[in-house]
Amino acid sequence: MVSLTFCLFYKIIFLVKSPEFPLLFKSGDIMIGGAFSIHVTLFFYRVNFREFRFAQTMIFAIEEINKSSSLLPNISVGYKIFDSCGSTLPSTRAAMGLINGQEKTFGKSCSGQSTVHAIIGTSESSSTIVLSQISGIFQMPVISHFSTCACLSNRKEHPSFFRTIPSDYYQSRALAQLVKHFGWTWVGAVRSDNDYGNNGMATFIEAATQEGICVEYSEAIARTASKEQVERVVRVITRGTAKVLVAFLAQSEMDILLEEALRQNLTGLQWVGSESWITAQHLTTMKYSNILYGSIGFAIKKAKIAGLQEFLLQVHPSQDPQNHILKEFWEETFGCSFQSSLQGVKQCSGSERLRDIKNPFTDVSELRISNNVYKAVYAVAHAMHSMLKCGEKSEAVNMSCTWKSILPPKEIVKHIQNVNFSLPSGERVYFDEKGDPAATYQLVNWQRNSAGDIVFVVVGSYDASLQNGKEFTMNGLNITWVTESFEVSSRPVSVCSESCPPGFRQAMIKGKPICCFSCIACTAGEISNSTNSAECSPCPLEYWSNEDHNKCVPKVIEFLSYEETMGALLAAFSLFGASLTLVVSFVFFWFRHTPLVKASNSELSFLLLLSLNLCFLCALTFIGQPTDWSCMLRHVAFGITFALCISCILTKTITVVIAFTAKRPANTVPQCSVSLQRMGVLGGTFLQVLVCAVWLTLAPPFPYNNTVYATERIVLECSLGSSIGFWVVLGYIGLLAILCLILAFLARKLPDNFNEAKFITFSMLIFSAVWVTFIPAYVSSPGKFTVAVEIFAILASSFGLLFCIFAPKCYILLLKPERNTKNHMMGREKHFH
């Protein structure tokens, strides 16, 4: 079946065109095929010196192996090298030429046994895909030195494919991490319009999106693109706002792009390159330096191959006079011709020296891809060494190999998969299950040396085998950035929108990529402590945002304190009231033996003055930072002192009413003795004490951080513990006041000279009005004003009681002493009757 398929392919190719013949050939027991883009058609058909160096590196490695006594002893290795021309159709013909050989007859000569045992090549992913698919039918191994398309890692489609260069799966992600590392979130992208560029750029865009990077535009350039298409691509790049351009281009497409970029004077961009062109020496000339100076990108690790330079410098047409590629190479290198008939072109003498020439063929300062070719050849040699069991038999002479006339390609693939060896340089060579090598890159930067020449300086590395997040490292060397004057410049900034500073958040702009946003300040109580925050974070309950909204600070704790104006005024009024009450007490004590004081029931008056003094002083417990004790004290002191005060007034009112009622002719009302008065005051106060005791036992007041009223501050207040307890205390005081008001109102028509009930009525009206007004004001007042309202109610009612009850008496005692006589008071009483 294989033979039939083989012959069918051969006949198809033969019918299309005569079979391809190798450009470079040497026979051997083991034949290694090679496919390189030795000729390239860009602006004209010419020899690609770099690719020709790859081919000569392959020959050099094979010659080394043939000279080795430890690797494939007594086995000769030959080669057949074809020209793939950097495109798929020539690559197809090269593949058929490698597989079929040079036979021009059909029939029985078509045996199905390939003329090569493994193939090295090609340099382009698209060409390699074709080569791998054709050779894969026959399970022939292909080892590419420069094809990086991640699609080639698919073992189902490419079961016999290997490579000595890492897959773009890793390079694309490395480029995304590189762009992210330098803070470039807005980039342009240009790629080769082939498998290499399209697959690599698709992976880069996917990885960049995950890193939060936006691609402003993504343009493609084909090697066969028209001038108008290339012009359009450069115009898109020029008009773009991105200052960084990620170029995932093969060298041929890079050359096309740069020529048009020169024509349109495209400068000022920071180029980020792929491994294909980032170390291309021919791009470092002054012609392109204004465009590419400061470029940065990942490259394959540079190596040194001992003896290669001398080998390359010995290449000469005389090595194989019949080989036209050697003559063509010589003619293009020295600008001469071996044909004497051509006018205007100097004739090649053959004495020209490659040592005097510096071009991509002779330059071995950047052996990166050449080293991949070198490794590929040795991988085949080590696989064949293992397959032929070289040196395994103890009786073998000179470690000779056991030759086999038929070497199944499937077995060769198996042994290549298992190779694991070290090159003379110490580098390990092996393949994973997908046929890929270890993914390691060097980050190179285009800088100028002291002579003014562009050199590739290694400024970092990428190793995909390291754990996530640590693959990309910088070595601390200074990086040269894009500049038009070649002076030291700062890192370019490439963002769609300027970064949002801490205290702001990003807000998406409708119809724009995620990298284009506006910055909105965080609202009160929210912060962002990093640049480009996607959202603002709310502060914890007891914290608030600072003025810059970049830090949560403890909320300001608010309570009615002595230091603030309102607290100081209320405290002053409280002390003034207490002092005034003491003055009244002193006046009453001084005039204690006068008829007015005696008639006022001096004991109850002094007790009432004491309770009023306590009422004034209890207001002070409401000022200052609330604590467990102060919260309990303020409400209990308020309830008990006012209960004592109103109980005294109620007892005084009852005493006055009973005293005057007892003087009537039909006296049936018992006298209100001093003991009964004391019991009345004590009983009225005791009930309040009992209520307060129950309140403190079951649900006492406690300090409470109120964060509901004001979001930006904490109001430190006393929670009632039990609202029922508070309102019962207040209600009991109100009940006593209502009873007192009713009795005083009924006794309002007592004799004018001693109409204390009238003043008690006025005082109770003021007291009731204050506390009735207090209830809605207390409920609706915010924060510390709730406490202020309660203090105001305490002071207002206390002053009302003090002035209404004691001011008239003090007026008589101090200013109208003539009225402070028993006769005057009794005279008025008689006149009343």
C-alpha cells in the first residue's frame, strides 16, 4: 500500500514537472535530506546568504560526524540538499525529490524505499507544513531548525515532525508578558500572512488579551503582496496611536515592510520583534537604523560552533566545478561572473577571498538558527547510532555498527523521539512528546557599541520550564529605547488612556476596547490604592476614605464634648443653673425665719432646691465620651432627680391645697403632716428608682457606635438598651407633672398674697410644654444633637421650675421686704374672704 501511494505521488509530480535534483549532494550509507530557501524572490531573484549558511552548516555537521570515531563508526553519512525557495510549491517538489530520489523510470524501480532517512528543514512554517504532511504519509522524520508554528506540534497531523526551535506557543506568550512588563497596554501588530505569522499572532493576541493588553490594529503582509497593499499597511501603522509595534514577521516580509516604511518615513515606533528577524544582521545597517534602533524581542540562544567559520571560508566553486549553486553564490558574493561574455560585469578569477567579505554567510557572530541546524543533524546521527546498536556488542571491533539494509522510517522516528545527548558546547538536546525542544529564549535589545555599530545585547530571558509567573526575568542591564537622535531616552509609553491614579477607577467607554477608558473618582467611602483599578473598594464599616480616596482611615468619632462650642455652652448653662439654685438656697436659708419662707414649707422648698440643683448637674453627665457607666448614670440620674423634683412640687401642691381647705368652717379634710409630706416625696421618688433598677437589670444603656446616621463618621452615643425603660421613666415623670398641673390649676384661686399654686401651674405648663416639644425633637435630631436636645430640655424645664416657683419669692425677700410680714400676708387673706 505504501509503495502504491509512493509511486502515485511520484507519477503526479513527474507529470507536472520533471523531478527536482539536489543542489548539493554527497552519497553515504545514511542519507540526510535538507530543504533550505537558498533562493528567494523578493525584489529580484537572488541567493539567500543566510539560508546558504544553514545548508553549509548541515554539511559541516555531517563532515564532523563522518570524522568521529565514537558516533556512527564505520558508517558514512551523506546528504541531499534541495532548494525550497521559501514557498509551498517548490517545497512540495523538494519533498518529492527527497523521497523519490533521482530515478527517471517507473514500474519495478519504484520500491517504496526512500533515498533519505531523515529530512532537515525548512525555514518557513508554511513550507515545513507541506514537507511534513508529504513525508508523514511515509512516516519519514522531518526536523525543522526554524519553523515555529504551534500547529506543527499536533501529533495527529504531523506524527513524524520534530524541531530544534521552540514553538510559537511559547514565544507568543513570552511577547505578551514582555509587553505587559513594560506597561504597554495599547499596541499595534503586523504579521506575515502565512502559517507562521497568522498562528503566532493569533496566540499573541489571545495571550495579550488575558494580560489586559489591547491591539489597536493587526495587519498582514504576504511575500507576494502588491505595492498598494504594503502601502496601505504602512499607512495604518503611521496613523495609529500605539507607540509600540509587535512585528511577527518572517525576514522576507520584514524586508518588504521596511522598504515601504523608509519611503513613508515611518519613525518613532518601539519595535517588538519575533525570533525570525530580531537578530537578522543585515537589518542593522544604517539604512534601517532610524527605524529599528532600540528594537527588543526574543531570540534563540546564541551559540558557538567550533570550526564552522573556517569551514565556511573554505567554500569555493573549485570544490565541485560542476555545481552551479557554488558558482552562483560566488558571483553574487563578489559581484562578478564566470562568463567572460557578459559586458559591464567583471570576471571572477576564483582567487577572491571570503575572508575579505562580511555578509550573512560569513558572519558567525550570531549563531542561533545555524546552531539549530547543527543540533538537528546530530539528533539524526544519535538516533541512527542507537538504532544500529553501535558499540553495544562486546566483541565489536572499534565500536562498529550493525548495518541494516532496510531502515524503517517508523523506527527512525522512534529513536529520534528518544534522543538525549549533549553537544560539545554542553547544550542538552532532547524532544518532548510533541517533538518540541525546551522553550528557552534570550531577550535581546538593539544597542550601539563604542564603534557606533548595532549589536544585540541580551537584557533578559524566558524559560517556559519554570513555574508560572517566573518564566520571564530581566538581568538588570540598561535598555536602549527608540529615539530619533540615538541619545539616551526613557521607556516609551503606549496606552490608549492615561493610567488612572489611586483614588480613581476605570470606566469603560462605549464602543472602545477595554484599554480605552475614562477615570472616575471613587465615591465617598470607597478607595482604590493602585493605578488602573477596575473598581473602587468600600472601606470597612468603621473606616472612611481620605481626601485622595486612596486609603481608608478610621472614621472621626463624634460625640458632644466639652471642647466644642455647643458642649461648652450647655455645660456653662448647667453650672450657671446649679450656681443660681445654690444662690436661691442661700437666700432661703438666710431668710429661713421669715414668714414667706415658713409659709412656703421650708423643708419641701430646700428639698426642691436640692433636686433642682441635681437636675442642673445631671445635664453634665450627657456631655463627654459615652462609657458604660456614664450611659447608665445619665439616664438614671435624669429619671430619679426629676422624679424627686416633681414629687416635691406635687407634695407642695397637695400641701397647699389641703392647708387652705382645712381652714374652711366645715373641716373634714385631715391635716397634711410633715411625715406625710416626706412619705409622699419618698414614695413618688421610690417608684422611679424601682423602674430604673429594673431597667438597669434587664437592659441597661450602653455605648454604641452609630454608623447609620452619618456614613463619613461614627456617632458615639448611648444606646437606650431598652426603649421601653426610657419611655417608662419619661412617662412616669410626665404623669407626676400632669397630676401636679391638674392640682395646681384647681388651686389657682387661692389668696393672692400666697398664691403659690398659680406659680406651680405656670411652672408645670412650661415643664410640660418643654417635654412635649422634646419628644419629636429628640426622635428627629441627628447624632450628637439628640443629646443636645435632651440637655436643652433638662435645662429649660429646670430653669422654668426655678424661675416660676422661686423667682417671685426671691423678689419679695430681696426687693420687697415690706411684704414679707405675717400681717401683710394675713391681711390679704382676710380681704379675700
